[in-house]
Amino acid sequence: MWVLGEGLGGVASGFGGLAFGSPGPALLYAALAAVLFCSLGGDPAALGARLRRVWAVVLAAGLLLEAASPYPASLRLRADYQSLAVGEPAALARVDRALGAFTSGHALAVTLGLLAVELTLLLAVARPLPQAALAAVLCLLGAFWLLGENLGGLFTGSANDPGEMPLLALVAVGAFRVAPRYAFGMRVDRRQYTRLARPGTPVAP
């Protein structure tokens, strides 16, 4: 599927990038299947660790594709949006072309911004985060899905999967750890959290 249906996810074209769905959802499906198979009946913490590795590999690949493209950023951005417009309803195609014109006209700033966002996402998984930060990560992935993947091409009538970002959002939910003191939307003292987490600890009414 990745080779014949997705054309290697745009990896070999020089026009790929995380925000536009590279390295491709088929690879992510395979990685998630392998992770879930290896985690059957295992420790949930091990599942989270494996998902963090998947997240790191996908984000690093996206960064590399953005940074190592042999083409000028303006040409790459315009071409990416032109390819998104193919098969879309007229109104969405006009939006894609307008985004292509805008981003190619500010190619350096857009590319540096994308690299900064993707690097932040790559590094953020290394430590527990407050729930608000996880919500921000999911919102960023939603923006990539809307602006960079056209919702997976659902309105073209020829899409056969929802795109990479919904899968990456699932990975984020499993990979990112919520800091204990922010769990359940309230601040919790770390010592109190540890005591309450012990099996058999009575909970006051």
C-alpha cells in the first residue's frame, strides 16, 4: 500500500513534509499494528514507551523531509498545495491555491515555523505535560490535517483513508504522559498522588 498506493508517502519526491502527510499513513498503520501486537497482554507502560518511539521516528522523519528537500521552499509549498487542490470541490480548491500563493510568498518564514513546531512536538514527548499542552498538540495536528492534508482528501470522492494526522493524534494520546499534578484538571501534590496511587489505599469520602 505504501509503495503502490501512496508513492512512498512522498519521501522520494522531495516534496514531502509532515504537515502534508509524509511519510504516509500506511507506514503508521504498520507501526501501530506492530506496537499493538507486541503489547498484547503486556504492561501499559511498555505500550506507552513503544508509542513514544513511533512518535519520535515519525516526527524526526518529517523534520528531515522538510529540512533536506532539494527544491526551493517556495516551489515545494506551491506544488504541495496545487496537488491538494486536485479533485477537491471548487471552493476548497480556491482555498488551496490561495494558501499555496501565500505560503510560497512567505516560504522562508513558513518553513522555519514548520520546523520549529515539528521540533517542539518531537521534544515534547520526552517529559510529562499538563493536559492543556496535550490538548495543544492535538489542536496542532488538527490544523495540519485541515490545512496540510485537506481532511485526508475526504471531499475528493477518491480518498481511501483519513490521512496521517488522525493516526498521529491517536499515537499522541497514548504516547504523551500527563503530569500527575495536573491530572483530572486539578493540581495534585506529588506525594499525595503517589500515596493515593498505591493499591489498597483508602479514599476518604
